[in-house]
Amino acid sequence: MRLLIKDKYFIPYIDSEALSQRVQQLGRQISHDYAGKYPLFIAVLNGAFIFAADLIRTVDIPSEISFVKFTSYHNMHSSGTVDQIIGIEEDLRGRHIIVIEDIIDTGITITEVIAEIKRYQPASVEVVALLLKPDALQKAVQIKYVGFCIEPRFVVGYGLDYDGYGRNLRDLFILDQIPDPQGDLKDWSTE
């Protein structure tokens, strides 16, 4: 099945069952690693909101969650610059911080997020990312918890969008490289 979202075609990539299983595994690992540490999760909006909601419900240790909004993506490409939209309001000094990110592409945004958090002198900072594109990295980043390593192609669904559309799709879809519609086409944008 192919989905038409705005002016691009997308094909199934990772289904909701595989996403759910991996999120549960990540939650168990984080719960084990942070037992007794009372971590503060900081989810990066907008793309990580669904992943963050699902992940935090799998974590079975005392914790808190907050949100920040940084952007470096415009349309389908990273702009190479980061703008802080909504900042950090909690006292992070001495806290164990786990940043929740939907996707690490170039590494530019997450590098800036980590640098901003470290200014507040936390005890530790780690990252949990649903998706990592190792072949697209432009910055050296250490991501402790990764859901899936994927190829450097554009994905949509499960919180990730294409120009604002597709965040509510349960599955992840990848940009189809075939330019003309073939086979079973579903125009998602008209539903």
C-alpha cells in the first residue's frame, strides 16, 4: 500500500507492533539502568510526543517528564541551524536527565539540546531515540538507547511528520523512491 501525503508517496516501513515491542524493551532497559535515580525525562517536541507518551508508560520507576522544543528541520531537510522555541524550566542541577528524541538525523539538534542541558549542571545526560540514521550524522553523538537504526531516507508517522502531516499514523512509513503511483494507492490526505 502506498500513501499520498501532500505531494509525496510513502510506503510501509515499521509497523505499530514492532514499534510497541521495541518501546517496551527500551522502557525495561531504562527502568533497570535508572533504578533508584529518579530520572527526569525531557521530550523534544513536536516529533517525540507519541514516542515519549508510550515510553514513559513502560518505565516502572519513579520519574518525571518535561518538554522542550527545538527545531532544525524545514520541509524535508535539516536546516543546519537550531532554534530554541520552548526552553527548560525545571531545576536540572544534580538530576539524571534522559532526553527523548524521535529521530537523530544529522545530530545537529541533539548536540545543541545536550549542550543546553549541560549548562544546568545535571548529574548525567543520556538520550533515548526512536530512530537513528547513522549514515546521515554530521556530528559525533553518543546515543545510549536506540529504537531502530535506519537508512538515511525520510520517514513519517508515529509522531514524525511531513510538513505537519502524518504524525497520527500508527505505523512508520518511508518516502517511496518511485515517482509515479503504481499498485495499491491510498490518498491519506483526503480521509
